[in-house]
Amino acid sequence: MKKVVIIGGGFAGINLAKGLARDKNHTVTLVDKNNYNFFPPLIYQVATAYLEPSSISYPFRRLFRGKQNIQFRLGELLSVNTSENKVVLNNGDLEYDYLVFATGAETSYFGMENVKKNAIPMKTLNDAIEMRNKLLQRMEKAAICKNSRERRKYLNIVIAGGGPTGVEISGMFAEMRSGILRKEYPELSTTVSNIYLVDGGDALLGPMSRQSQQDTLDALTKMGVIVKLNTRVVDYKDDTVYFHTGETVVSKNLIWAAGVTARTFDGIPAQCYGRGKRLNVDEHNKVTGTANIYAIGDTCIQLTDPAFPEGHPQVAQVAIQQGTHLAQNFKKTAAGEALKPFRYHDKGSMAIIGKNKAVVDLPKPKMHFKGFIAWLMWLFIHLMSLISYRNRVTTFYNWMTSYFSKDQSLRMIIRPEKRKSVAETT
Amino acid sequence: MKKVVIIGGGFAGINLAKGLARDKNHTVTLVDKNNYNFFPPLIYQVATAYLEPSSISYPFRRLFRGKQNIQFRLGELLSVNTSENKVVLNNGDLEYDYLVFATGAETSYFGMENVKKNAIPMKTLNDAIEMRNKLLQRMEKAAICKNSRERRKYLNIVIAGGGPTGVEISGMFAEMRSGILRKEYPELSTTVSNIYLVDGGDALLGPMSRQSQQDTLDALTKMGVIVKLNTRVVDYKDDTVYFHTGETVVSKNLIWAAGVTARTFDGIPAQCYGRGKRLNVDEHNKVTGTANIYAIGDTCIQLTDPAFPEGHPQVAQVAIQQGTHLAQNFKKTAAGEALKPFRYHDKGSMAIIGKNKAVVDLPKPKMHFKGFIAWLMWLFIHLMSLISYRNRVTTFYNWMTSYFSKDQSLRMIIRPEKRKSVAETT
């Protein structure tokens, strides 16, 4: 009976745990600092008040109910003791036979302290809720602000990073501006506000096809988003975003979707980390130079897949496939069978721009879709991917109603009272 | 054109505003410290993770969309300047012709500082979310706690106050204990935990019929809740609840639903306040001794209704009827017509104990219902009362699924990261 400890319950960790469910040769303890799994491709919809947090998340304990060899542990990893095969958490220790890092990636500000301090990240569910609350509060402040230059600061939005998150969120804001803002903030009807989407590269949606990139640029421009390519943010202070071109934009809202980095771990030697702090792994996702430590998903880099000599992209599909694959390899090991090397099967990529607007690239046969048909494909894939039946139905319901009513009704600023401590101390 | 300023957007304030919507003789500004209205009768379901916050709340701006004489203002009242007919908010001033207090009631700890510091209140949506997060975190702590006495502290729950909230929440906990706790916390399967419901009076649901009181006591006892009547909490420290009888219970979870008090306001003379700090009002809800200041709902006390010589109960129905009535009286004043005194029409009272279990008292004809039929009545009334169509449908959907699956899937601990400030400072 092998003890598998998984650190992190995202796509990679969940799929590994599921793959080992009810297996007679393994017990699994999944450690996460949250008590829920969530679906990152849709957090931008939570951030813009189209979806509830609960529509895209699910408690681990519910997920593992009845799977008796899987335990959940709420906790944070402090360090690894490789000589004793033990991890130290903030609330106790765990022994392992196999340790698996599935910790994903976190927001990187490329060392810019002002950006880190003042920008709004878009990586976790907490980020999304914080963004929702901040933007709603700023709209209320704009509504009572007498100075038109100040008012524009509250309403201007700069989104850094032209990947799927940046594209999706700027499309959302463009729709909010012509919907909610116009209908429910009569105080602001005469204020002109701008939405900027900036990216350091020469195209949006870098890894997608030229056609998808151009369609996206066209659609966003038509929706009134000001797209600035070949432009990097270099500083953010005094409510002003500074670009490397010397240009500036006044705005209290800089949304940061421009970069990620992996985490490092106390007890894991420095030579284990590769590009972007990702753990170097072999073709079986074992961390190079270790005996029984593995890494899957965004936190690892694997240079052994012939089709991806530079490593795999940090996307959901890779994490899911690596989690499932590692579970199979653990089972093969237990059965004394030969292991299979990991190979990524690219199922294509997609991004949504707005209602009826999306782009989809399929690899084999190579095809490109846009507009309503791409939007339907996006909707179908994302609905099917959501993990629980319940989530699927309410998510679908919320989307349909907001689609037909062009409305978001989740715009409550819900936050703990200031007088109270948020942290649990007892 | 009269300027009506309403402080507070609960049942009373909302119904006053709605009653004046599109009226040619009045403009309305509704001030609230939240940007949403919520439905207090159901916050206990949010607290126990059966309903989403958004299922029982709705943004004011959405509510007033298209009603051009109604404005929403996010802000907190600091003081009233009666000589200049002006209110001072934390973010500006507003002038009024009529000022209406619809501020409801807040939790009272009867001067017990330890209780205030350590107990969990159950009055606002924020309270409910905090309670949900705290209890979920404590269940996780119990799951890794090795000491059985400590473990019981995390799991024991004491609910103070045997009104509808106390009854409803203890019923919920009893159901959670036999559902979620047993199925998803295998670590805790052998731990005995107790649920106590305590009240200073000699019956639960004080104002309801003897029969309802007895049915409720029987049902809760059968569900394993330990009901202690004629028992008052006198202190709460070192994870121990002290009762006036000398008894104690060890528990980290004291839920406080035992008392409310009204608020006082800077600028309103002390002689305007009556019992429980409620503002004394005449039969038209005008605050005694003022020319153009009104109070409606829980924050006022009216001794002019022949059927209620002691004042009205602090319940939703009174607030709703007073709000609607005051709107009519404002319109009558504008039209030069005679005002009507307020008379409360009691439509009955109800409380839910658990699935298939509720009690209902109807006044005319005097009737009592219990069990499944009462539960259906409760469900119907509450669904119909929820303000928006959207909320009605998703609420219904959540209830139905949790009813058939005996499950709550909203148990995500979602809270801002500790490293970040919750309060908006810019």
C-alpha cells in the first residue's frame, strides 16, 4: 500500500486523485490551502459578476465522498523533508511514499513592486471576487465624483496580457460598458471611459493561429477596446500606467494577466528547477534527481515530448492529461508493468471574446472557427468540463439568462465587515 | 417636487421606494452601506451553505433600473442636520424634504463584551458568510485534531435565542450532522457532538401558538437537538458558554440570535427614542417631535395601533406594510388629501425546522399547520417573496436539488487572502 501525497487540487491534482480512486494499492492525501477545487477558465466570469463562485467550484470533500482511499487535508505546504519522506504543513506533518507537486502557477509581476502592490491579479477565485468588489466600488465612487478627470480614473480599465484571460475580460468589460453602465448608472451617462488591452507581443492570443489572432483583434476593436500591441507595462503609480513606449494612461484599474511563475519549495534542491522556476521532470513526470517526487501541470517542465521540445504550454489540457497519466503509471508500477512516457494530445485551443463571438483552432484536421459557431463550441466544451452536474446546470442557467437579458445580476459587493478580522484565529 | 431621502434598503425602505417609483411629485434617494438588498428570512440558509448569497440578494441599481425618480447612493449615515434638512454621509451630504429612517435593527449582546467578541451573530449577509466560513474551517480543524475533548469543542454548537432564526439554524445543523458530517468527514465518525438551543423564555418561538411551540420542541428533540428553556447565556470565554443556571458547555461555536436593538443617530434628540432605542412614531410613522422625519420597520415603535398597544412585532410584514403605507401617505400629502393611520394586518407566522418540517399559524381563521403541509406553505411563501424572478428560480432549483440529494454543495470557504487588505482605500 503506497501513500501518495498530492500538493494542490487543481486540474492536475484532481485528475491524479480521481485516477487512483478505489485503487487497492494506493492511499491518497490531497493537500490544498482551499477546501474547494475551482475551474480557472471561467474565473473571469466571476470577476465580472456573470457567474457565482459556486458555479465554478466544488468542495474537495464532496468530490471525494465515498472514495475511501482518498483523504482531503486543508493546509499549506511549508517544507519537504526528502530524507524522511515527510512533508511539513502549517498544521502537521504527512509521510509519503510518492510526493506529487501539482501546485500550478501564480501571478508574476516581473519584479515590478508598484504593479504588484496596485494591480489586480486574475489567477485565483479570491482574485476574481476581489476584482468584482473593487470594480463595483469604483463605479459607485465614480457615480458621486464631481471632477471629470477623477471620474475617468475610476472608469478607465487597463488589462495587461493579451492571452485568453486578457481577451475574455476586455470583451466582458466592453459589454458591461454598453449594458449595465449605461442602464443603471445614469450619473455616468456622459462620462467617456476607455478599455485598453496591452500586450508585449505583436499579436493577441500568442499561440493561436494567425486567423484567430486577427479575428480577435477585429472583434475587440469593433467593441471599442483599444488594443495596444508591442507594448509593455513598466510601472504603475499615482493611478497612472506607464508603458515602455513612454505613453501613459490614467486609471485606478490595472488588471494583471500578463505573466505567471511556478513556486519553489523548501527542501527541494535548486538544481531541480528549470525555466520559470518550473520543476524539471522526466518523461514519467518524476522530478529530475529525486527518487520518489513527481510534478504535474503548470508547475513542471518536461522536455522529453518529441512534439514539444521547448516544453508543454501551461494550459488545462496538459495538467489534466498529466494527472491521469501519472495515475496510470503508479498503477503500472504497483502491477510490475513497464511505465509509459507522457505524450500530450493537443485537442485545440479556444477563446471567447463576447456574446456570439469566439475563436477556435483545431489541430487535426487543422481548422479555424469564429463567431457564433465558435461561441457555441466554446460554451459546449466549458459546460461539459465543469466537474459536477449541479454546477453544470446552474452555470448554464446563469449564462442563458444573462445572454437573453444582457444582464448581470450578481453584482453584490459582499465582503467581511471592516471591524472584524477575516482570519480565523481560534 | 419633494426630495425623499431613505436611510436603509431593507424591507421597509425598498417598499417605500417602490411605492414612490415614477411618481411625479417625489424624487427618492435610497442610501445603504451595501449595494444590494437581501432577504433576511433566508440568511440562515446561506450560513449553512444551502443557498448562495446571490440567491437571496439583489443589487439596488438593478432593482431601480428605469425608475428615473429613484437614485441609489452607496454610503453610511454619519449625522443628521435637522435645522438645514441635510444628512451627512461618509462620502458627501444630501438635502431632504422628508427623511425616512428604515435602518432595521442590529444584534444586541445585552452588554456582554465576551459574547460580543467571541460569538457569531446572525443578522446580515456578511454575518452569514462569516459563519459559513468559520464553521467549515472548524470542521477541518476538528478533522486533524488528535485530542477528543478539543475535537468536541470544534464540533459542539450552542445557539442562543429560540426565535425563528435559532430554531431554523439548529434544525439545519442537526441535518448537516447526520448528512455531510457523517458522509464526508470519516475522520470524525466516532466523535459525539452536541447541538444546544437555549432560550431565556419558557417556550421556543415565543409569539407563536402553544401548539406550534410544542410541535417545534418535539421535532427538534427528535432530531437530536438539546433544547434548554428558561436558560440565559451570561458569559462566554475560554471556549466555554456559561449559563445563569451555573451550567456550562464547552464549544468554540456560540451562535447569537438572542436579541436585537435599534440604532441611534447623531442629530436626533434623545427624547425621540423609545423602548429598545426604537424611534417613537405617530400613526403616520412620523418621528414624534419632528416636522419631516419618519421611521418605518424595525427601527420604529408605534403605539397607536389599537390591536397592538405595546407596539408591533419587529417582523418583515410590519416593515413591508409600513413602507407601502408611508408611500401612499406621501402621495396623499402631495394631492392635498387626508392621511390614513397605519394599521398592521397580521398575515400569520411560520418557522421551518427541517426538511418536511415546519409550523404555521394563521390568524383569521385561526389555524395551525405542521409537518409536510406547513413546510410546503413555508416554501411557497418564501419563494414568492423573493424579489426577482431570477432569484426565485435558482433558489428553487438549489432547494429542490438539496432536498432530493440531501446535500449542500456550496461549502466553499471563500475569503480574501490574508496578505491583502479587504477594505477599499483608493
